[in-house]
Amino acid sequence: MASKIKLKFIINPISGTQNKENIPDLINKKINKEKFDYDISFTEYAGHAAEIAHWSVDHMYPIVVAVGGDGTVNEVARSLVHTDTALGIIPCGSGNGLARHLQIPINIHKSIAIINNCKIESLDYGIINNMPFFCTCGMGFDAFISMKFAEAGKRGPITYVENVLKEGLNYKPETYIIEDENGKHKYKAFLIACANASQYGNNAYIAPQASMSDGLMDVIIMEPFTMFDAPQISIDMFNKTLDKNSKIKTFKAKKIHINREKPGVIHYDGDPIITDKDVDVHIESCGIKMIVNPDAENGTQPNVLLNAFSDFFNNMNLIREDIGKQRRKIYVINKLLLRKLNRL
């Protein structure tokens, strides 16, 4: 009889918004016990997930499962890169960017079923200034919003969009010089984002065409935009059409060097940090093993909630346009009235 596969579950009890007290019971009920031997560890402080994952590698666990949000996933994953230990994900955070890209269900029962299936692939990850990222990293407006999101008293797509719309109009674009294998280019931009996976989380797609198996990152340059552009950018982000927006420039690269005007905030998988004005980003091809969804499909559409967000912002645009038309009508009527009054 073949020996069972050892699993380590690492649960972050404070990530996201949902209570995780019942997760050990769910794991016990749903995990395939004929296939796996498992144990569970709870994190107790920042960085603890990385320590537990590193210990698990040393003790020859073939699979470590991160139970939490993008921060927990990043902590666990960075301890597993270039090892024989694979990453599994039970998404319980507020964004769940990597899980959503891999089409791992947010439903815990279904995500445990993905682990039971145990399809493992070697995928890419990125490094920004020596810090690993698995979804996205960036600077400028991107990192600024990540900081605002981290500071927010509540989590989820509404908080994210509120911060984008509220804070974005006051944000001043910076000048960046980006160097890749094709030379140097200068941009004035609100943000520079580098994407290994397609989205930030909450199905907000910053790089709809990004792949975790092509050995390249998608570099996204968002040019300065006005308050009138903001709703359409939000619509495009949720509808996987941001790369078609006229304010967006994109290209693929293995590595880039970015020079900005001054030191400032960057983010890696949504975690903000202050760094120098010079930033290096590159992709490590096939550098981490992950459990993936064997039934994942390309080109999946946003869910009903996110379509509702798109409709909301589209309606905002229509209202704005209608107000503009009404103002023009009122202006014309006023001119006609003034002419008639002058004739009296």
C-alpha cells in the first residue's frame, strides 16, 4: 500500500473578514484521508506563516496549504520557492488575487476538493527589489491605493473602489524611466504595475492577458487620467478589458529596471513598503509548484456582483453625460430667454 501524502495546513485566524473557527472541522470532514495525512498550524504573529512553511519544507512535507488571504499566501509561498514542496490555497482573504487567477473556488468545500484532486504544476513568480510576489507588484497610484486599502477599516471590493475614486483624483503622477532589453523609455504615469497573474483580487483585472507559465510579466503603465476617465477605468478593470483602454500601455518583459523621481512606496501582492527610487523587477520561470484547478477555463467572465459594479459605474457615466447634455440645453434656453428679454 502506497504511503499517504503529508499535508500541512497553515491557517491565519485574522486574515480577511470571515471567522475561521470551523475550518479545521471542514478540513477533517472533506479532506481525502485515504490519500493524505495532515496537521494544522495557526499563525500567531506577522511572519509566522513563512516560518511554519520553511519548517515544513525542512521536514519533507510535499504540500503546504495556505488558509488565508493574499498576505498569508505570499508568506507561505515565498518559503516554498525552488523547493519540491507545492503550495495549496484555501482562499479566505478579502481579495484572494492568486486564488481567483488560478480559479480556485472561494467556497471552502470546493477549494478542499481541488486539494484532494492534487494536480500540481510548476509556475512563475516575480521578485521586486528582492521581495517575492506571486500576483502583482507596483508603484505610484498602484502602491498608494494598496497602502490606503491596508489602512481601511473594512475590506472588500467596495472599499477598494471607494479608495480608487476618492483618493485617485488627488494623486499626482510621477515620471518614470523604464529600462528593459529593448532600451530605456520615459513615462509620466499614475502607476507602473508588473503582473505575474491577472488581477489584484476581487476580480479587478489589472493584466487580463497575464500568464503564470510564460516566463514573462505584463508591465502596465497607466497614464494620467481625469475624474471623467475614472468610472470607465473601473468598468474595464472588472470586465477584463483594461488593456484596451486608451489610458493604458502594456508590454511583456522578463526583467525591468525602473528609476523614479524620489524614494516612495511600492507594493508586492498588495503589501506596501517604502523603497529607494531605483526598483528592479524580474520573473523566476517555473520557480514554484502549486496545486491548480484541473477544470480551470480561460476567458471566464466576472460574476454577478462584479457585473453589478460595472453596471453601477456605467450608470454613473450615463448620468454624467446626461447632466452635461441638460446643462447645454439650459444654457441654450437661457440665451433664448435673454434675447427675448432684451427685445422687450
